[in-house]
Amino acid sequence: MNPLNRRRFLTASALAAPALTVAAGVTGATGAAAAPASSAPAKGPRPGHQVLTGAARLAQDNWRLLVGRKVGMVTNPTGILPDLVHVVDAMHTDGRARPVAVFGPEHGFRGTAQAGGSEGDYIDPRTGIPVYDTYGAGVDKIAEMFRKSGLDTVVFDIADVGARFYTYIWTMYQTMQAAVAVGASFVVLDRPNPVGGQAHGPQLDPAYSSFVGLRPVVQQHGMTIGELARLFDAEFLPADTGRRLEQLEVVELRGWKRSDLFDATGLPWVPPSPNMPTPDTALVYPGTCMFEGTVFSEGRGTTRPFELIGAPGLDWRWAEELNGMNLPGVSFREAYFTPTFSKHANTVCGGVQLHLTDPARFDAVRTGTAMIVTARRLYPDVFAWRSDNWIDKLTGSDRFRRMVDAGAGVDEVVDAWKSELAEFRRRREPYLLYR
């Protein structure tokens, strides 16, 4: 079946978009920012405070930054404006900065594919724009796509969820490398980090590089995509390509602070992938995604992926043990569930559901570590790592697995990455745009 047959396309809004007159605040490689003109705030789907995304600010400025350029958009369903219209559809309808091509990541431009899948190359029925599939393509092939499309500017607009092993930031990095290869400019339309601006967890050892972690970044990086682009351009591109981008521009957020979680932004949540249905999913994901490296179900095939964790043969003791640890910001409920696909499909699993009680105090990576340490101790006949040691790719080295297997406690495991975490926090500081 053609994958397009199962896709539901966004339709044009029945309401006219509000007038957009604020100049986009743009940060280039030098870090200088343009001062925006004053205007009434854009109307959004929620009352009260609302963060303005880079895409919204660019639209308010009538796409001026992109007028006259041959634009290729790297985006997915999260690339929306305040009226919920997708940025590609809006640009195509407006006509002043019509994209010449779209480049889809994992799950695809319109978001129809499951984990590890994409949509292939096709012509978008709504706009007639060619769509190229970057997932698994590699830098050289992406550069060929760029040349074929005739672009001179790559625009990245995808919402990240703040974890090193979420593949969109590495799609951004590979498209940055390809932009260097073809001499194209690179523009990031910034979006909030939904889990806030604090960094946690171990840093990737380059020997364990994969598409769930290509370069030395910690597990929960606490950066926006615009900030990551600045870090990648300054520190990783010169080592990999011999030079930086011809031009990097970040259209900054307005109204976002590092302490803001997604619920504070006033923005609508668009699932960035099929198993990321809510902001709470994003909050737990940097920790509970580590269960992808085990034989336990991480809740795929349920309505609460990454919040429901378990396996056949588990019982109430896990929830009791975890609640007795008084981990900050979370409580655990004894839970039983039957995944409809993925691990243990159609089999009853026992385990826990995470309930966030104080998201501002919650540490996903420490919590995930505590869950694995206790599960291995309580259920030695059930708990096991995946046979391919995928946990090493997720945590960035074999250290986590070796320490857990040796019986290390939670504090000992967490202490092992403290120095590299501190070093990453220092290294990222020059590239941060928000306080």
C-alpha cells in the first residue's frame, strides 16, 4: 500500500491567521540579535502567557528572512504556527518564501510512520512540493538531495524532546553537515525544550556513536534545538567537515526561560513521534527510554508509552520498593497492562506506572537508573539486557551496564558521570540563548 493512502493531511484553517508584524529575532554565528519591532502578541489556542516560537516570529515578519532564497524545509508535524497550520503549508499559500523541497526525518514529514520507519520520497499532495526521506540516508546522500532540489538555504523546524537518543537532533546535525558540503546557509526556527533547560546524565563516549547519539552530548542535554545547532556548528562540524556552516541563523523564541517545562509555554502539544503522546511522556522519556535496552516493555503498544514499564512475571514489590526510595517528583503505581505491539505484544505484563507529582523536581535519568537497579535486584530471573547491548548505545558507553551488573547502587551509578556532566554544562554555556 502506498504510505500516502493512510495519511490524514492538515486542512486550511477556517479562521484567518492574525496579522504578524514582529520582526524575527535572528541570532547568527556571531551571536548578535536583531531587535524586534513591537506588536500585539500572536493569538494562540490557549489563553494567558504563550511562548512565541521561531516559526511564529518568522511568520509575523512576513517570512522576510527567507524571501528571495531557495528554501528546503527539514520538518515534521510539530512545525506548526499558532493557528495550528503547518509552516510548510503556510509558506506555500503565502507565496513569498515558497519551499522548493521538504526533507522528512524518522516518522516522516506528515508523521505516518512508526518508530524506526519513515515515508520515503514522494510529491506532497497538498502543496505539490517534492519530499525527500533523510532517515538512514547518511550525509553524502542528503547532500545529493540538497543538490537535486536546488536549495541554497536549509530551514530546520522540528520540536525536540530533550534527550540525546531522540533522533531529530541528529537529523539536524547530518543536514548541517550536508549544508556545509553544498555551501548552503542553515536556519533554525527555535522551539522550547519541553523538559526544561537543565542537563542530566552521562555523556556519550564517541566509541559508542550511533544515530541515537552521534557526538559527545549528555543524556538529557537541556538545550533548545537552536542552542544545539550553535554548539554543533562551533565544536563538532569543524572536526567532522573541516569547516563551519557558511551562515547559521537562529530565529529565537520569545518568552521562554530555562526553568519552563512545556506546560508553562501555553503552546499546543503536537506529538513529535507516535509514542510521545503527551508532555508527561517527554518528561519521563530521558530516563525510562533506557528500558528499550532491556527485555522489559517500555510501554509501546499502550496508551502510556514510557510511563508504563514492565514485563510478564512482575508484581507489586517493584512499586513498593520504588516508592520507599522517595525519589523527588514522582510516585509509582502497581500496574498491569497488555501491549498491542512491540515487546510482549498481547501478553499481560506486571510493572509500574510513573505519576509525576512535582515535575520541576523530577530527575528522569536518576529515576530511570533507580528503576533498572531495583528491577534487576528484585527480579533476577526476569530482568535482562537486550542481547545486542542496546543499553550501551542509549547510555553512551558500557559503563552503565557494567556497573548495574556488578550490583552498584543508584548513587554510585549516578556519581560515575558527575564530572563529565559538569564538563558538558561548562562547554555548552557559550551557546545558550535563554536564561
